Amino acid sequence: MRSLFLISVLVGSMSGLFSQDTINQTDKIGHKQGFWKRYSGDSILLYEGRFRDNIPVGKFIYYYPDGKIKTISVISDSGKIARTLSFFPNGKKMASGKYVEQKRDSIWLFFSDTDEQLVSEEIYATGKKVGLEKIFYPGGGVSEIYTWKDGIRDGAWIQYYDDSTCKLQASYSNGEREGKVTVYFTSGKRMIEGQYTKGHREGIWIYYHENGDIRREERYENGILLTEPELE
């Protein structure tokens, strides 16, 4: 609901957004005041919005070179916070979230460039990913979860089938795959079991038939297969 509210606020009617006042004015000490339009060197409009004492306030609109809207930001708290909605060049919604002092913060949502379906949900603190990142199937439902600490994958890594049953359970440590990994059939039975050490397969990896019988075993050292598996 929070994201829907944010989007409705940002995209809402823009009529009367900028009144007919003087454009691109500075005061006697050089601070931007009032309504501004910023252009590139070849006269392409980059953004428009208002300043108060050189600080952006309220709604700012940023543009692609062809004039289509790229981003809408609502800026508050003396320029420190910007609640933002971005668009793909085709006009479809791309991402929504919040910046705090120009760094991503809190929950960010990312969307498909074709049908605006939710693709992923990420959490940020001072510009770095933290907590759970969720990746979604096109029709809805979580397909994958990563855990982040201070911008680095660290913690549980889980994949799901499209019916929400678990497909894979594993983990990361300091950005590398680490520890036990288990892959499951859609029935919930084990398909593969193995171990990662510093991002590499290590030790014995076991592959199962769905009835629980072992199909084959492989032995790894530092990611290198040591034993040639027998034919199944």
C-alpha cells in the first residue's frame, strides 16, 4: 500500500505544477530562487523544478533527451529527502523509492519495462543493500531471496518454484557462496546436496532420484571435479 500511495502522489495531476513566474533567477548572493529549467549544451531540457535559497523543494521532473519524463521526485526536509518514481524510455514505470541525502534508502521497487509487473523489492540504508532482496515471477510470487549486509550478499539464499514450494536452500558469506546447499524436486524431495567453501564446490556432492535413491556422487576440491561420475 505504501508504494501505491507513493506512486499516486508522484504521478498525480501535474496541472498547475509550475506557475507562470520568472524562470532561472538567482538572488544577490547567487542562490537559485523560484522556478528553474536546466538545459544541456545543445538546448535539451534536463529538469525543471523550484528552488528556495539554492535548495530544491517540492516536485522536480527530469527528462530523457526526447522530452519524455525520466524521473519525478518530490523533495522535502530541506533537500535531504527525495521520494522518486522513475520511468523507462517507453514510458513504463521502472522504479520507485526514496533517497536520503542522495543515497537510496528504505524499500525500493523495480518493475518490468513491458507490463510494469513487479520484478524485485530491495532494501537500502545509506545507499547500500541490506536485509532481504526479493525477486518475483512475472505472474507474481517470490522466485528468489537474497540476504544483504552493508551492500554485500551475506546470509540465506533461497529459490522457489512458481507454486511457492522451495527449490533451493543455500547461503552466502561476505559475497561468496558458503556452506551447505540443497536443491529440491517440486515434490519437496531432495534432488542435490553439496557444500560450498569460499564460492567453490567442495567435498562430496550427491544427486538423488525423486524416490530417494542416489543417482551419482561427485567429489570436488576447490571447485575442481576430482572423480568422474559413473553413468546413470
